[in-house]
Amino acid sequence: MSAIPEEFLSAQAHVDEQAIQPFPNSHKIYVIGSRPDIQVPMREIKLSDTQHYNRQEKNLSLTVYDTSGPYTDPEVQINIRKGLPEIRRIWIEERADTEQLSGFSSEYGRQRLADTQLDRLRFPNLRLPHQAQRGRNVTQMHYARQGVITPEMEFIAIRENQRLEQYRDQLTQQHPGQSFGASLPLQITPEFVRSEVARGRAIIPANINHTELEPMIIGRNFLVKINANIGNSAITSNIAEEIDKMTWAIRWGADTVMDLSTGKNIHETREWIIRNSPVPIGTVPIYQALEKVGGKAEELNWEIFCDTLIEQAEQGVDYFTIHAGVRLAYVPLTANRLTGIVSRGGSIMAKWCLAHHKESFLYTHFEEICEIMKAYDISFSLGDGLRPGSLADANDAAQFAELETLGELTQIAWKHDVQTMIEGPGHVPMHLIKENMDKQLACCGEAPFYTLGPLTTDIAPGYDHITSGIGAALIGWYGTAMLCYVTPKEHLGLPNKKDVKEGIITYKIAAHAADLAKGYPGAQIRDNAMSKARFEFRWEDQFNIGLDPDRAREYHDETLPKESAKTAHFCSMCGPQFCSMKISQDVREYAREKGIENSTALTQGMAEKAEEFRQQGAKIYHEA
Amino acid sequence: MSAIPEEFLSAQAHVDEQAIQPFPNSHKIYVIGSRPDIQVPMREIKLSDTQHYNRQEKNLSLTVYDTSGPYTDPEVQINIRKGLPEIRRIWIEERADTEQLSGFSSEYGRQRLADTQLDRLRFPNLRLPHQAQRGRNVTQMHYARQGVITPEMEFIAIRENQRLEQYRDQLTQQHPGQSFGASLPLQITPEFVRSEVARGRAIIPANINHTELEPMIIGRNFLVKINANIGNSAITSNIAEEIDKMTWAIRWGADTVMDLSTGKNIHETREWIIRNSPVPIGTVPIYQALEKVGGKAEELNWEIFCDTLIEQAEQGVDYFTIHAGVRLAYVPLTANRLTGIVSRGGSIMAKWCLAHHKESFLYTHFEEICEIMKAYDISFSLGDGLRPGSLADANDAAQFAELETLGELTQIAWKHDVQTMIEGPGHVPMHLIKENMDKQLACCGEAPFYTLGPLTTDIAPGYDHITSGIGAALIGWYGTAMLCYVTPKEHLGLPNKKDVKEGIITYKIAAHAADLAKGYPGAQIRDNAMSKARFEFRWEDQFNIGLDPDRAREYHDETLPKESAKTAHFCSMCGPQFCSMKISQDVREYAREKGIENSTALTQGMAEKAEEFRQQGAKIYHEA
């Protein structure tokens, strides 16, 4: 049985020390919105001055998106037995459309609470849940469609801009993107956030019971987001480990975290996670429902599933993966596949459909599910239960039949003003990825796409963060809003902390490469800052600007451990004699000597010169 | 000073034990060509039988491309003091167009040989060099244009097919590719190899002095290849380490190896490497030339450079990176850049041009270089000395001006029947990658493109194998013939063995993802074999089929170490209860019960059923 370590039980409970260290030369800042309680966290990286040959200048500090929550703020006292500060409570209360319940609505939630044997595992600071008042709809989509800009929306607008106004003049130093029909504004306004949510092109996963949440948005016209999966299984892992994985995942950049637990004490584990999570938490409720019927898919029914939804809703889960597109009719379409059905949720529902020879109860009860979703503002993540588990099965009839149904369900969800995103594959060779994106956009009315990878080859177990990172970068560029990470352990085992970090950094790379390719305004600022630091041999800045300062420093120091090497105008690759950066400097000096000072003159002067030389030079061989 | 360890001096000299272990459940096979001395090495992976529910069947063993040379053949006695077997000697002699020289032609080569202090570092089995007979041209391109199919070409045809004839019926289980104008035949014939080399669309780097070489080909209509860089620097590394890196690199799949040494004893190190390398060796001769003038670029001249070319030619270097496109006129075009000139070769030549204010001697002497190339059959790798070193500098005037010049030089090389490939960037965001490929194809008459990455973002030092693996997969798909690997140490330090392996596996993934996307015939066989093994829980086969069996096994065993878990019909991700693969099996059983036995009936039956259900199901909501 899982257990939580002793320190959880003491008042000094604390999280993994590694996860809460401030980043080097960085500090947490909060950008204040239109009201003092809209405090949007960001990380500011201080850069050193340029002292490069004759040039001396200050370098503007860099602002980067920060998912790590209060953990990296040394001013905040973390107490995981208490949970994080409830920054959204007042916003929700002000809307006056919810009510606090006198107890938990779900049968199962009540049972667990009554079980005193669970007391030692239980989160100590349990709160009573909130729900929409009868007849009210408390989704961000509902507000958006009424023209209301919520504090959550304003928070997000500030967050997505990353103080772009400070770097405005750097925008010209970015390549125009190729966005495949996205509508990226030059600056994200609260009104833009509202309009995107209203039309369903973006979602704000934000359960009214997850008051600790720092709001974020998932949509193709915003920064590409990434999700990290955690969760115990029947085989391994306990509550403390899962919390550590969550804090570790958000430290490195997970925008949302899915708790995919299938082992013991799922309910209690989830409570600990949500109360301590500043990022949206997603789950796959069918996993827990299955546990409740002893793992026998055929014994599942709507009542048990519905009770599970409410149980999780009242804990504060922000989005539910629901495999309502796995219809009875589609199941036989998978019989011919090389790898059948590989989604757990999909296979559970397929088995249920076969056993009863009935249409999926998720599909037939979909409107009832919508009623639950809108009473807590839980977003749908419509699961791709028939996604391909191998290249061979990519883009087949089963997969696309389900996608069409997900499109149909999206329309129903939207009828209820329930926020919705769509899950996508899986295993897909590069040249078939775009078809997935295009079909999803067409079928699902531009509801955000949320894909797992896709893996672009099956032959590299142990490296599937990379096989899938390639696909993730591509599909992100094409328009996917959130990328579900894959760790090196995929297909082999459960990821540990090292794997979680490796998966996250890989996906931060994929997401950022996608932002750059789409031409997200300001996306290139960090790249340019890194490149300038490189050119000027500001080693410390290079480490600090990167996604993983620890590894960058460690790798550098393996070859050149001395402190003096951190200011040296060369590196271990070439040594002092061969430094190409140094030679480039000579080129600049030369240009300066020739009196070509400003960049227009430079470009013009160069072009003339080049043309002249080209004509002369070309002769050498054209006459020969 | 560098040193080689004592064991090199003994008769029992041996290479790194790790590099010569046979792969698990694999053995080396040789496919014999039209003559008994054409013996093409491949690796055969034996697979276990299917025993999955009611199904029992044999699984055909898998044949994979094998770059590891005799090192993984337990029948071959490796003696690095002697060098590898000279499999090409007889082919070269039969052509009767070369002659053995009585000594080394280069001044520097003779000096080094005369220096007895170097005896202890020297490769002990030195041979006298060969050269084309006066007036003869010994390039594979020359033969190809005369209509001659060389043993090298036949060797390559067999090699590229990977016994495809045994798997012919599996070709229908592969997605048609999207090849952007490539001309991939269903089967590679020796005549196809010849025709591709004749028209310059592929090269066979094969110096007549590298008789140990197992021939391979670089061209967009063949499997995408990868290169690994090794080489000492002024800072670190010695001869033994470099040989270990080479054997390690080819074990994991490096198709060619570049020796980029810039430290001590470059000449002697290179001799050891070539004599023991079954893959083509490339170099950047300007690095050594610069060493000869004490690191002062301005003191370089044509004579020293020419002597260096001949020195290396007579050792057997298969391709030279020559930065002849860095013309004086283009240098000022870089002054405005964020990161200037980052290519070492490029910056050396830029400095020379500036210092003398003269056109590059590589450019002005290009035809003389061609004369040397064709006397030994060395291939050009026309260097991109002005490649961007940051996203900001991607696709700029300097880069593309040079590319145009490389196209001009390609025509000159081809006039001499000298094989030529073109080097490419660098740092390029995803959406600007295709322009590089398209421009290269247009400027350089489809000469093979050989790119470094490109890196798709600058913000992840420590993970540049991944930032660049994404770009490499893309540009490989678009038509690049060879991908130069990037290791996790890029921008930070010199790669060790671990980094070399990580870089190579990442690039094998990128190259294979590209082959799949292009639709290279048979590319999907290995993926399908993996997927089938996955579905049938043949764990050992999954490990063995993968690019890195050691890591796959290690990762699996971290969670489920027991031997019994290797035959278990579940894994640590879900545990026995939740296994989706098991549920998929139920779907198959169900289909069988319903009497849908063969795949046509299955597809048809399913489609009807799906349509029927879809119509019924759709009603649920459309009426609502």
C-alpha cells in the first residue's frame, strides 16, 4: 500500500528542496493588473553587461514565462499541509453565482471521508466544495459569451505578453512566422482572451474549486503549452512522490499536469496534488471509475462514472479527459490494426461497448456530463481513445471516425458553454501529421488541439521524448495548442524525476520551436539574448538564459571547470587560437574602419560591394 | 602533449571493449554480390515466435543497416596496429589507373615521417600511398559518367536495399511518402547508383588510399545518412580516445566520421583513425593548415594549404570540407549579424581575406584543388563558412550569397568529374528550413546537401541534440542527404563517449523519421516489427529491435527488474488490470466470432457496420 512519509504528518511538511531553489540570477516578479489582486508571476533573468572589445553596454534583463508557482518565490512560506494561497477565491466569490455546499455531493467522496483509516493519508486542510447555484453556468466560456472579461482573462493577457512592451523594439529582430491560418495579435489584450474563449478557440481550465490556480490559457493563438503526466500505478509510486513530481514538473515548465493515477488512494493523492498545484490539473475519470468496479470494464455504468465526475469536480480538477468518441460502431474498425487500441480509456470503453453490445454510456449521457462540467467549470479534453499506437495505424478509419464524433460532441459542449479541447495522436510519421491538424481544425471548429507527441518513428524505445518531440514541434507549428509530453521511459516504465525533467525540457523546446515558426510576437527575444551572450562570451548569461541552467553549467564545467573560463573569450570547442567569434569581431572592426557605422549604410554599402566583387569574381571561372 | 597508452605499442593493441560487443540476439551477415569479394555487411536481428492468445507464428528476422564494420563480427580478429582488412584494394588495382608512389608527396608528410621523436605515436603499419596515373581521373563520378558500374556501386546497391526482397510483401504495410520531388526507386540497382553518381545527385566518398572502406552513398534518393564529428582540440583528448570515439560512433550508426582535430599530432592521429575506419573519414584541411602557421590566419597561403591537401589525400581522407565560398565580397555582409561568422573554417578564411584584402585563395585556386581531388577520388564537401550561428542570422544575405557561389563551384567540380556535396546550416527556425533546401537544390543542381542540424531554437544549451534533431528530421524529409550530428555538449564543451552516443541516436531517429516521411521503400519494416512485438508483449524483441537495446532494457528493468516481467502480458505503465493491448485482443476475438476473418471482409464489414451505427447514433444528438 502507498504511504506518505512521516514529515507529511508534521507541521513542518515540505516539498522537495530541489524543486524550490530559485533559478540562478533570476527572481520572481509580479506584474499587477487593473486591480491589486491580479498579480501575474514571471521570472526575470538578470544579465551582465557587455564588455566585448570596444563595446560596453547594459543588457536588459529577460522576462520569461513562469509556471513554477509560489515554490520559487523565497518570500512565500510553503506549507503543503495547508496548500497554496487561494488567489482566485475572491474572484469567484465576487461573481456571486456559486454556493458552498454543506458536504461532498458524491457518494464515493463521502465514503472516503467517513473512513477513519484514511485519516493519516488525508490532506489535513480539507475545504467544503463549491458548485454553481441552481440554473447558473460558471464557465469562463459562459462569461466570455456574455461579454464579461474575468480577472482570470486579464491575468492571462498579462501573462501571455511577458512584458512585451519592454522589448517592443526587439520585435523587428524576429523573423515573420508562417502560422497556417492562426490569428496572432501583436499584443494579447484581455478582450482578445475573452473573444477567443467565447468562440471556443481557447480554453481556460479553471475549476471553481481550484482556487489556488494561476490562470493560463490553451489555444492556437497563444503560446504553445505543454502538459506533464504524473500519477501512481498498481506497480509503484506514492503520494509524496507524486507531489514531488508535480512541483518538479512545474519548475521546469509544465503548464498543466495530468494525474493519471491508477493505483491505491487515488482520491487522497489527488487532493494533495490539487491543493498544492498552481497549474491546472487534468484527470481521466474512467481510470478511477474502473478501480471502483475492481478493474472489470464491463461492470462500469453511468452511475458510477457520474459519481466519479462529481467526486473529482468537487476536489477541483480542471479538465477531464472523456473518451466519449469511442462509439460501438468504431470498435470493429480497430480489429485490423497492427496495435489495436492503445489508449487505456479507449480500450476500457471499447471493452464495455463490446460486452454490452451497446452504445458507449459516455456518448449517450454526454449532455448530462455537460451539466456537471458547467456547474464547476471543468473543461472537456475529449479523449482520442482510438488514437494509433504505431505508425502503421496512423490516420486510419477508426482514428478519423472518432475525430468526427469529437467534432459533433464539441458542438454539444459549446451549446452548454462548456470549454472543450480535443486530444490527438499518438504515433504518426512526419508527413501525415498535418492531415491530423487540418482535419481536427475542420471537424472541431478550431477547438484547441492537445496532442501526445506524435511519435514520428517506433524504433527508439528509451528515446521517445525525441521521436515525439520532433512530431510535437511540427504539430505545434501547424496549430496545436498544447503538447502532452513523452518521457524517455515511454513504452518501458514509469518515469522518475530525471525522466520527467528530460521530457519537459524536450517539450519546452518543441513548444518554443513552434512559437518561433508561427511567429508568436516576442518569441525570439530569448533566442536573441542567448545569441548575443554567446557572441560576447558571457558564459554565465548563456547558462542562465537557457531552459536548464544547471545542465548547461555542468556540461561546460566538465571540460573547463575553472572559474576563469567563465569569462574567457574562447571555449573548449576551438580553444583560444581558433575562435571564430573573435574573428567575427575583426570583421566588425573592419567595417567600422571603413566608416560603415549604422546598419542601413552597412547593408547598402555591403550590397554594392558584394555585387561589384561578385561580378569581378565570377569572371575567374566563367572565362575559364 | 598527447600520448597514446602503452597498450597501443604492444602487439595486443585493442579497441574499447564496449564498442565491439555484438548486439543482443543479432549477428553479422554478409550478402554476396556478383563476385565473391563483394561482401556487404548487415546486421540480422533474430526475433522470437509469436505466442499471443490463440496465435502462434514465426517472425521473420529483421535486417538492419550496419555501419559498425568488422568490429562487431566475432569472426574477425581486430588489431588496430595493423588496421582493418583492405577490402577495396583489389577493386582499385583492377582498374589499373593508379600507381603506388615511392614516398609521400607532401612536404609535411615527409617531415613528420622523418621525425623519429614521433615514432612512438606513429601508426606502425604505414603503407605507401597511391595516386592516379598521370592524366587519369579515378573518381567514382568519372567511372559513372563513362557508364562503368564499379564494385563500390554494386556494394552500395546491395547495402541500400537491406535484403528488401525478403520483405517485399511488407511494403504494402507502409504509408506512401511525400518526397518533395525525390526519385526513390522501389529497389536500388547498381545501375541506379551509377546514374545518380553520374548526374551528381549522389556521392560515394572513397579515397583510393582508404582501402579499408565499406562503400556507402550520400544522396537524396538513398537512405538519409548521418555524420559524427570527433577530433582532439588544444584543450583535450588524445589519439586513443579519438579511435575509441570513432569505433563507438560507428557502433551506434555513424555513416561517416569527421576528424576535426585542431590539437597536437593531427597527422598521426588521422593515420590511426583512417587505417581502422570502415566508414568514410572527412576533414577540414584548413584547420591543420592553420596549425602549421601557428594559428595566424593571415599567414596562410595556397602552398601550405595545397601541401596539406596532398598530405591528407595520401593518408586516405575521403572528403574535404573546403570553404571556397567565403569570398571577400561576402565578408562585410556578416558585419551586421548578431553572431557574425561562427564556422571556424569560414572565419579563418574571412580573416585571411580581410588581412590581405584579396579574394580567397580557395576560390581562386579551385580548379587546382579539383586536380588534387580527382587524383585520389576525394569528394568535396563545400563548406558553409557563412552559415548562421543564431536564429536571428538565418537565411540572410551572407548565407545565401555563399550558397550561390557553392552552386557555381559545384559546376566546376563536376566539369572535373569530382564528387561534390554542399554543407548547410546551422541555426534556422522551422519555418525557414525549407527555403534552405529549395535554394540548395536550385543553386547546386541537386548535389547532395549535408547539413548541421539545423537548430530550431537557441535557448536550450545542453539539449542541442534535440533542438537540432527537430530541424534535422525536417530538412532530411525535404531532401537533405546527410545530417551532421550535434551532441548535447554543443556550445558548451567537447563531447565524451556518452554525448557521442546521445547525438548519434538522436540523429538516427531524425534520419529514419525523414526516410519514413519520404517514403523510402522498406523504411517502415523495422517500425512495424517493433509495433508487432509491442502488441504481443515480446519484450526482448522490443529491446533488440530498437536503436539502443541497452538503454531500452535498462529503462524497462528499472521498474520491472524480474526476468518474468520480460514475458508478462502487461507492463509497468498500466499493470495487469488495465492493459489496453489485452482489450484490443478481445476486439479481435469478437471480430473473429462474428465470422469476419480476412482483412477485406473485415474492412468491408466494419465499414458497413460503422455507417449503420453512425446513422443510428447521430440521431441521439441531432434530435435532441
